[in-house]
Amino acid sequence: MTTDFGAPDDLHHDLDDSGGSAGGAVPYDRDDPFAGLDRRKFIGYVLAGSTLVVAADIASARPARGAVPSPPQVPEIYDLEDLQTDSALPTSLFITVKITKTGRAQFALPRTEVGQGIVTSTTMILAEELDLPMSKIDVTLAPARPELLLNQLTGGSNSTFSTYTPIRVAAAIARQKLLEAAAIQLGTTVDRLFTTGGIVSDNLGNQLTYGELSVGAASQVVRAVEVVLRPKEKFKVIGRPRNRTDARAAVTGAKKFTTDLKVPNALPTMVCRAPTHGGTPKRLKNRAAILKMPGVTHVAQVPTGIAVRAKTFGQCIDAIRKMQVDWNPGPVAKESDATVLAKLRKAELPLVVPDVPVLAQTVNTNFAFAFRSSAALEPYAAIADVRKDRATIWAGLKVPILAQQRVAEAIGLPQGKVKVNVITGGGSFGHKLFGDHAIEAARISKAMKVPVKLMWHRADEPRQGRLHPMATTRTRATILGNQVLSFEQRHTSVTTDFSHGLGEMITSQADELDPIGLGGFTFAQSIFTLTQELPYNFGVVTQLLNEPLEFEDKFSTGSMRNIYSPDVCVAAELTIDQIAKKMGKDPLQLRLELIKNDRVKAALEKVATMGRWGRKMPAGMAQGVALHKEYKGCTAVLVEIDCRPQTVNRKLGPETVTGPRVTKAVIAVDAGLVINPRGLEAQMQGGFMDGLALTLTSSCHLKDGRFLEASWDNYFYTRQWNVPPQVEVHIMRSDSKTPGGAGEAAVGSSAAAVACAYARATKKVPAFFPINHGKVSFKPKSFVPPVPPSPTNGLKKTR
């Protein structure tokens, strides 16, 4: 693996410290969500408390938005990042930093860590403004806090973008108040003091620690203060590569996930689930026999299946395999891949080419995308302790406030009587936007009247868990000579469930969406429009979404990483390659000619240079390149793929999908202001592995209402043999004043680059993705019982 960060100073692009214009309105800058504020001074509060507690107030100075120009697409003016940030601003005051008597900084992050590294980057932001070592900063995950409203949703690559300035302001206020307290104690003025590593010093050698000053800096009342943020040229932490703060704990097994927690009397619990997707239980016929099995303590029927609690998870599995259950069929019991695809095709919106010259030609493409599981490495897991008058939940949750509300509804308690503790998650991919596991655990605990430690079986995830919907995308480009006159795209999808909080954000920002024409859209259409942006000059551009009502509430779906973008990007970039072929142009050269944005062009030129675009390759091998612009930034990806028979047909063991192999990947990312280059590199690598899987191998086959995949051994996510031996990540220099989104940024462009390379190597454009979906290369596990036998040799595998 190689990484190119450029000169460290070139990664820092802080707020302009020129002071802004005196009395004049500051134009709205879509890359800076706080552009209406004076460029030096921010408002915050010192809160009442025994030690120093401070908060930021960002919402009050947000400018009004202007009218939307007609040429750009909607995301160029107002995108999903803006929507999420605007929704969070009203409660930014509740983001607080506390300095303790021991000199440590404490911050409860109102977002969820699921492996993306935001605890580390947040620690870096605090360290920068506080002038405090990272080792003295404690960043924890905030429990569900209803007063935060829409400021506690982790998704859409928005966490750092929306919290960056509020956290900096709060930290800067803390440092300022510590300096003022030190000036009083030392009998001097603030301008004669300086801070280093959590110590305030003067030129005479006198020193006071932050801990010694925390009480004196505290206030008995809430009062407003102004603060100046540290200028870019004085950054010491932001922009420097850092290892993750939890790296050692993660690799040594010391890191605590939900199933590692020791909650008194919370015993292992699992659920016997229906054979068909969305099926429900009628009754358990052999309840008495199950209760007599070794280790079993409780059995209960809940809406999602038959729950069993035992001393070990292995005993839960043994009990599930013995259960005799009558099931109600799910809502898609008669559906298969072919029937769903046919219904989607029937519901596709028409392509309507505008008036064009007679000599114009069209390029038409038509693609389909299978269902895909959004399951993470950590299965759904939650601990619930439900009593008559209260309940406590522990789980990895990206929208804990909504989960708290849903749990309260499910068990019949007021929301205030349900405490939800947010636990670090072992991945999410959109899965943990939903509180399915927390709700189910709460229902089970209420029915059994004891605490439970619920874990979904691996086989449950692709069969009953959240899925990325099956979809089709049709495109039509109209060209005349070397110009693209129009580009149409119609994306038709099984309904995506947005009941996890993004829908509420759209409702809250209706006044922002009305002026840009989204006021009458559905949640899905609004999110589609706010995220899809083609970075090319294509003349008249229309990208439309249709989610037929026929599929409403039938499949368990969710916002898998990058939501609609991977499918849309694959279709668009493959179409561009076909346009280039029609024009007789090199695919890279055509992109360079059509790109609208200099930042995007620079990223594409970077991968072309570093990846040696156009180099001679053997027959059956090829390069592919693709772009994606989203989250206030862009990614360009170049890959090399090997589709030669000796590679495609190699033997790697039973029930293993081989096929083509990507041998090299070069990624260039412009993510705006980079907090932690090392973390950004990891995000790009992970996003690439996702995109690679989506194009080549990972999908769920639906047959007679049943998804055939069960567990990771036959859900073919990227394996070690898939991973390119060469992966390069190049972080582009950027003048952006704020961080962009990175968590999902590389998925769409990576999937598209692999697809384009495959089409060039095989000289055949795929019509269905992933390309291996047409063949079931494994023997499906049983549906009754729904899980395979519990392992008996686990201890041998730990040595």
C-alpha cells in the first residue's frame, strides 16, 4: 500500500482569517456551511458548572440562501451534506466540552463510531484548539439525547463536516477561558500568556495546569462570549497523519463491542426466524421440549420469530434447530429475482430526448443491479433490560434518538423512561441506521421479564436483514460530432426505507427545499436529487428516480453505503465509455474534455498519471477509470483488471467465486480540509473494497421469497484474493475551508472503474451486476432449521 499526502501544510485550509466585510452580507459558500459568520469571531457560551463547561452557538448566524441557478444540478447548490448540517444547527449549542480538575478534556460525541475513525479525528480537532495532548482527551459516544433532535444521526458521510466548526468553537472557548483564569491568578494579562500541552505559562516561567484552572474558569451562570479560532498556519495536529486512538485495543481484543459487555443477568439470546423474507411466526409447537434443553432458560414469541435465551449462544443455536414452528409467509413469498426485475422494468420512467439536430446520434444503455446485503462484520447485537417502569438498551446505533422512540413505542413506556447507550459498532454500511436489533431485544426482554443479550446469527443477516434494493438504470446520451447535447438517466428501484431519520430531516428543512423544487418530492426522490451530480458538461441533464408503490413495505431495505450512487455511477460511467467509443475518443481524454470542475479534473489527471493510463497490456487485461462527485468533494479511480481464462477459471476451493481479478487500484480523493490523512487513506481503501464487491461478486439471490445466501461463506464480499496487490491513495491538495465527506466517497467511483475496466477487457458491456450473479455457485444452507449447527471446535481455532 502506498499513500501520497503531499506537503502537510497543503492539507490545511482553515476558515479565512481576513475578518470578512464590515456590515456587508457574506455570499453563501456551499463548501463552507458557516460562511455567514464573521471569518474570525465565533459566538459561544460558558455554561454554569463546578468546572469549565463550554458550548458553541453556530445556528444564529446562518445566512439565508439565494435562488438556485438553472445550469447547475441541485447538489451543486444544495446537497445532502447541507440538509444534514442545517438540520443539526439548531441544537449545536448542546455540543459541549468539559475540562476536569485533573486537566482532561471530556467530550461526548453525538455521532456513532462504527469503524470510520471519527473518534480519532474528533480528538484531533479538540487537541488542536485546546492545545492539549490527544492522550488527555476523552471522546466518548453520547447516549440518546432527545434534546439534540436531528443532531444525533450518523450517516451520509456528514459527521466531521457538520461537527467540525461547532467542536472547534467550543474547544477554543475553553482555551480562552482557561487563559483568562490564569491571567487573574498570575496577575497579568492574557496577551502575555501562552499554552503548551495543557499548561498555561508566562514569560517569567510561572505555570498553571488546565486542571488547576478548571474551577476558576467555570461560571455560575450561562453567558455568551466571542472567540477567535486558531489560524491555519498555526495548526499542529489537524492534517498530520495519526494512528487511530483505538487501534491497539481493536487488534488486541480489548475493544468492547455490544456482545463484550457484562450486563448483570443478560444471557445470550437468539431468534428462530421464518424461511421466507419477512415471514412471521404463528406458534411454536414444541415449547415444552425446547425449555428442557441444556442451558435454556426462557422462550418467547415476538413479531419477528421465536426467541430463546440460554447460558451460551451455542445452546441458543441448538434450541433453534430443534424448534418446530408454524410460519406465516412473508409479503414476497412468491417473488424471485426474475419477477421483481420484470416489475421494475414495467415501472421504468420513459426516456424523452429533447429537440436535437437531425444528424445527432444516441447512445443507449440499460443495466440491472441485484439485491445486496448491508450486513457489517459485527452482526446485529443489542442488550436490553426492560422493567415495568423503565428500560435500558445497549447497542451500536447511528440514530439513537429514533431508536429510543421506537423502543418506547414497542414496549409501551414513555420515551423518557428508556435509556439508550450507544456502543461502538463493528461496521454499519447503513445497517445500524435502523434500530431493528434494539427494538427486537427490548420486546424479548419484556416478554421474558429478564435482561437479554441478543445476537443475530450470521445466516439471519442476508435473509431477514436490511438489503440494498434491486434496481435498474437506463441512460440515453444524445451526441452530435464531439459534443454531448443531452444525458438522461432513469433509475427504478425497489423502495428504499428512509424511516431512520433522513426523512425527518427533509421535513425539518422544507423551507430550504421548496425554492429548489423539491418541496413536493417524496423522501426518496428528494434524497436522490440531493445526492446525484454528474461532473460533466452534458448539455441538458435529467436524472430521475422511480420507486414503484408495489414494493412499498415488502422488502426490508436500507441506505447501504452511498445510497443510490454506486448503481447510478456505474451506469453513467459505462455510458461515457460508450460515448467515447462512438466518438472514436480515448475514454480518459473525453472525460477531461467534459469535466466541469477543476478539482475533479485534477483528481482524474492524478490517477491517470500515477496509474500510467494507456499503457500496453496483454489481451484480456485492461484499465478502467471513473469519477464520482459528492459530499463536497470528489474521487477518481483507475484500476487494472485481469479477465484472462487462467485468472477467471483458477481454483480456490469449494464454493468459492473466482472470476476476474483487479490487480491494481489508484485512487485520488479531494475531501476538502483533511483532519487525519491516515484515516482518509483507510476510508478510501475500504470504500474501494466495497465498490469492487458490488461490481464483481456480492449479491443476494431471491427465489420463491427466500434469499439463498446465508453468512459470509456464500455472500461473496471482497476476499483476500480479490484485493489488488497494488493500492495507491493520493490525497489532493484543496483550498476548501471545511472537511468534506469521506466515509462513502470511494464506493461509487470504485464500482464504476471496475465495471469500465471489465467491459474494456472482455469487449462486452455487462447488463447485470454483480457480474457473477447469474450463477449460484454454492449449495444454499437449510431454511428449516434456519441456522447451521453450532460449532464444536471453536477452542481449537483460537490457538
